[in-house]
Amino acid sequence: MTPLSVGENALLKSKNIDIMVRLKSRPDVQARLLTDHVGFIWIGFNAQNQAVTSPVYLHTPTDWCQIDGNASEAQWQLRLEKLQQQVPSVHHMQLIAYGYIQSNAVHAHLSTLQLQLDFTLTNAEQNLELMYQPPIGLQSTFLICLEIYRRHEQWKVRALALDSTGNLIKWGQRLGLTLDDRSPFMQSEQTSSSPLLSQSEQSQQWTGTGFAVAPQYLLTCAHVVADAQLIIIQSVQGQFGARVVSVDADCDLALLKIDQSNFNHYLSIHHAPPLMLGDTLTAIGFPLASLMGEQLQVTQGCIAALRGVNSDLRFLQFTAPIQPGSSGSPLLSDAGHVIGMVTGSLTQTQNMNFAVRYQLMQALLESADIVTAPRPVRAADVAAGQRSSLRLAQQAIFLLKCQR
């Protein structure tokens, strides 16, 4: 078994290829992986990167792409010669992995999996077995994980790891394709959603949380405002329109600006001392706003780990309970400083909640030339206790209403 690193290529010496994609993981999460959580699509493109074939799902075989799939693995037989005869302009094929809408981010289900690719070539000149595990961002909703392309009349395979936190349907529309992220094996008619977003039945409106960090500026998650054509923030001061001025998709951070009004209060980003395991924290946000009403909710917990999934240094793990709509909520230290921002959680687990670290928030603000200074911890603040600190923080936290 030859390991294939991201970006590496391998030459294919045949046009008729059997590709076995095997997903290996813990038995408790693998049992119904493909039927309940993860889908795959093949799409053919021309040399100008324009889609020239209809999408081929696990459940929609064609005469050039035969599929044999079940709940735990799938096998494709790609007849590239026949495809080239039918679509002469085809230049490359891409394999896209995505999370069914019932499962939110694809990361939660692929992060512990091994993607094994077995190429059995019909002319017996080559038996190529490749294995690789593409890195997947914490909030990724779909991933371009493999490309088979033609160069100088030869076919090659390239390992990719092009992930996105955007909407698969919107991405398909930009390609001129109508894609469907519903599981063909599920009867649910749920609409597409993003990690920890609270959405309407029409999937055209959703809510999240944001917090002010400087006059006219607030932070939230990039996935909260992704694809939003209208962003409204709401607080006791009223409702105001907001616009995105800076995004760090890799860290799931977005900086918004309010033009109509200045914030009277804003939160201070933590600077020191370093975070420690077991440090207590408080999450404040607007979870399940459509169900619980547009009211702030407070949960408490502690830092459970100083790294995220796969030891990702950008994130920390915490135990304070969160729900859809909590994305963008600040995590406050006992002193009332922001030590993290809620980004998401792993499904089918308990207290596997994650937040982007304060250092990355500070870096985004600095890149936007927004200067913030740490609010000193005064003896009077400590004497007033956590209740006073939370009372002040509430005035800097906002419900975000987004609309496509």
C-alpha cells in the first residue's frame, strides 16, 4: 500500500479503472456512514474547469461510471475511454465528499477515517494501491478529495484536500449544476444547514451570535455569515444592518461592521496569562432562537483540551453546553475576557465542543488595523464577582439574523 500525500500525483497506465474507496474508522461510527452521513459525487470538467458531465452520486450510476455501494464502503468502476468518447471535452474528474444535510459538517465523520483508493487496471500492467487521509477543516461542509486528469494522452491521479465551509448547493450553482445534499437513503425532508446554525424551514433564514470588540465592529463565525445576503444584528439598542469586512475561513472567523451606530459596550480579548486545562469559562449566546425566543442564554463549563480535533492548535475544547445558534458566542474567563469563540461540536458525542482561540481573533483584528487593548482586571471587578461581569458582557453580545 503506497501512501499518497496531498498534492502528489500517480500515473495510470490504463483507461479502464476500478476504484475502490474504503472508509475505515471505529466500528461504532462506520456502521452506517455512507447511508446516514457522507455522500460522494463524481463531476467531469473540461480544461477551462467548466462542468461538462452531470453529477454522479453513489446512487446514480451511468454507463461510464458503475457503482456498487453499501452502508460502509463503495466501489466505482470508471470507464474513462467510454467517458471520453461520450464527452470529448472532458479533461479531469473530481471526487467530492460531502456531509448529508442531517449530519452538518463533513469533518465530524471523515476526520477519523482513512480514505483508501485501490486502482485495479484491466490491462494488468499495473495494480496501484494508494492510501491517504486528506486534512479536513473543523467546519468543512464538503471536500474535493481526488482528481483524475488527462495530460499528454495519459491519465493521472492527484490527491487533493480542497475543503469548503460554504454551501454545496451554491457551489454547484456557480458551476451550472443542480446538486442535492440530501441522503437518498433517508426520508427526512430537512433543508440544508451549516454547523450550529438555527434555520427556518425554508433554509432562507438562520440565526447565530456575535459580540462587539471595538466601536462599530463585532466578531462571529465565518460559517454563520457565509452566503448571507442580508445580516441584521439585534440587541436591546435595536436592530442594525451589518456587513462583512474581513474573513478568515480557515479559522472560522468573520469581522462585521455596523455603520449606523456605535457600540456602547464591547468585550476585551484575553491576552495573558496562558490558558490552562480546567480553567472555568462561561458561554453566552442565542441558541435555538426560533424555539427558545430571542433571549440570551448562559452556560458554564471548563477547558477540556487545549487543542481541537487532530491536535489542531487553532481551537480548544470546552464543556459548556451549546446548541444550534451558539456559533459566534464568546467564551468568557472569570475576569470577563474573551478566551475563545464557539465554532461547533462533533455530533454523536458528549461535550466535544470547540472554540477558536483568542490569539487568532486578535490576529484578525490586527490585520484589519483595529487596535484593542486588554481591559485591566481591577480589584473592584473581582470583588463585584462574576454576576457583575456577566451583566456588563450581555450588553456587547448580539443576535445575528441572516438571510439569503
